[in-house]
Amino acid sequence: MEILFVAGFFLMLLLTGISLLGVLAALVVATLVMMVGGLFVFVIKLLPWLLLALVTVWIYRACQKPRIRRGNWTSR
């Protein structure tokens, strides 16, 4: 169904006097804008899960006992 919309949009732009180069440039720019917008929305949707992972790691590290390192060869 979407391909029919794109084909109709393409045809109407050509019929109204927009050049083929202008139509192709518009399609490329629209594709790039939609891709960047989709990636932005994807990051926004994943943000709560990323924050949950960061908080989980922070709590895990805070609850660990500090380990005593023995045999430090660099400080002789």
C-alpha cells in the first residue's frame, strides 16, 4: 500500500512541473529525515531500560566488598 502512495506522490510531483531530479532529491531527504527520526524515537523508547541497567550496575558495585589486592608488582 505504501508503494502506491509513493508512486502517486512521485507522479503528482512530475505532473505539477517538479523536475525528476527535484523529486528524487525530495525522496532522498525524506528518507534520511525519517531514518534519523526513527533512530531518535528508538533511543527514547530504550532510555528507561538503559537507565535501569545503569542503576542496577551502580547498586551492584556499591554492595560489593572492596577487595584487597596482594602481589602488586608495580610498587616495589
